Amino acid sequence: MITDARVFQDEFVPSDVVHRDAEINYLSSTLRPITDGDPIEPVCLFGPSGTGKTCLARYTVEQLREEVIDLNTQYVNCWEDHSRFKTLYRILDGIGKTLNIHRQSTPTDVLLDRLRDYEGAPYVVILDEVDQLEDKDLLYDLRRIRNLNLLLIANDETELFAHLDERVASRLQPCTRISFDTYGDDELASILQDRVRWGLRPDVITDAQLRDIADAAAGDARIAIGVLRVAARTASRNDANAIHEEHIEAAVAEAKAEIKRKTEEKLTHHQQVLYDIITERGEVAPGTLYEAYAERVDDPKTKRTMRNYLQKMEHYNLITAVGNDGGREYHLRG
DNA sequence: TCTCCACCGGAATGCTTGGATG
DNA sequence: CATCCAAGCATTCCGGTGGAGA
């Protein structure tokens, strides 16, 4: 049933990106000066998850590579490499300058100096999930490095800028912005059709079924493709010769559970307890939350630490805090 | 309107950790 | 092996803020 499993992976970048012509054209024309060796202002891609930001960025940069003989590129996911050190290390890695750098013996500023000394070919760095970067000042420093061209990806423009201090924000003001809207069901269904064409035997799934998947994914391409992957996998494990409704239903449930599990994996036990309490109650005031938490764990952390946890979970989009001081309540998200 | 209270979140401080180094 | 050191984590302290009630 599955002829090419790669096309269902999260990292897969298709050779042809559909439904984003305007964005691609705009992005490649913005990157155009690089082909002449000229630097560009940073480019910011904004939009909800699963709208093709990462995919399109990698695709366009890859296209650029085909045109420019001397070009270095690097993709950095700031969720995974969220500290200043790790991000810088990744960036240096892209130009092979990481020799003799160790966590202890090398202060982070040495990494920055080394990057400043870079004299080689134009360098394009994609910083994905840049809002997860802990030290936002790094953006300011990177911005000043010659030959370094930044492509920043984040969910929400206002939220990103709210977390930047004045100095960094004003440095990023002139950046080119490209916004991504959620996919419609039609677009999503046709994206799925392509994946089916590339990765599955013909006639194992109907267009109507693809629309069902698209509908369940609510505009998020990553979820849609994940559901398709799981449905195809279960169908082939059950030796079915086509994907049936029950495969899709199960896959939708599993995909949702998987997302929840993946985010929860990132939490410590204490954070999970807090998350559970909020899940159970739907919404809860700070005082009540702490009492419930302190009752459930053996050695509760302090209130201040709980606030740090909650802040982190809010940043991960697991919960939302409604209201500032006074009548604040924590809600579940998603 | 003033005061008290709960809570937020920044900063400083101390403890732990894990890899480098001699 | 013991030692060293920066990063990460939790805690303490504290100024600031909004809401409830005198």
C-alpha cells in the first residue's frame, strides 16, 4: 500500500509546493539580492502551525541554492536549540566552524566572535520557532553580522515583538513580513492528493475520504498528513487493500493523542500535575491551583516556581492565562 | 478613596549537574 | 581519579498592580 513513506514525514519538503505561489514568489524575490552577493533585511514568516511556513522556507532556500554556486544554508529549530549557546553552535555548524568548541571551555561570546570573523560565501539561516529562543538579544547580534541572512519563523507577529526589548524590536522593524493563512479544506485536500500520488498505491483512498481528513485537521497540514500516514499504516498492517472509514477515524483519534503525548513528554512530573489539574477543572484560579497541586505531590515546589512552570506551559501553547493580576485564571488550550 | 491582600514577574543567590581538564 | 566551571534549576526577596471591602 505504501510506496514511499518519506512523503509522510514531518521534514519532507516536496519538490513542488502547491497553493503558496504568491508567498513563494514574494519570498524568492526578497531573497534575490543574495544571488548577487548582497545582504538582505531579515525576512519574517508568520502564521499558525501547519500552514507551510517551514516547508516553504526550506523549499525556497533550496531553490536559491540551485541558482547560487557559493551559498551556505542552515536550518535551526529554536525549540530544540533554545539556548543562546546551542543556537549559535548550530549556526556555526552550518559553515563548519565548530571545531574545538566545548560547552565549558568556550564562553558563548567566542562563538559570536567566530561568526563575526566569517568571510565566506553568503549564508542563509532559517530560525524556526524563533519565539522559543530564550535570549532574544541574539537576534540583535546576528542581525549585525555581515553575510548572514536571516529567515525567521514564528506563529504570531505581535506576540513575538511583545517579548522583544526595544532595541531588538527596532532592529527587526524593517524586516520583510510574509503572513500565512490557514489552509482551506479544498487546499488541504489537494495537498493530501499529492502525497497520496507520491507515496501510496493508486486507488487506496477516495477523494471524499481525503476531504474528511482535511476537515478533521482544521486547516493544519501537519495534522492532516499525520492522519493520512497513520491511516495508511494501520490499513497496511491489517492487510486491507484500501483505507476504510474506521482506519481514518482511528487515525484522527491517534493523531490527536500523539500531539498531546508529545507535548506532555516535554513536561516534568510537577508540570504534568499542574497540567492535569487544569485539564480536569477547565479553568482554575491561582490559589486553588496551588493548593490542589501541593496536595497531590510529595514535595511541592514553591509558588514562585509554579508560576515559572505555568509561564512555560503558556509559552508552549498548552494553557492560557486570562486576566492579569487579581482575577487571573488559567485555562486549557487546544 | 484608602488600605489590605493575593498574585505577578524581575533580580540575586545558592545548589546541582555533567563534561572537560590536569 | 579529583577538580573545575558554566549552565540550569529552584528559592528567596521584593517592588508593582488590580480587586475587594472598609
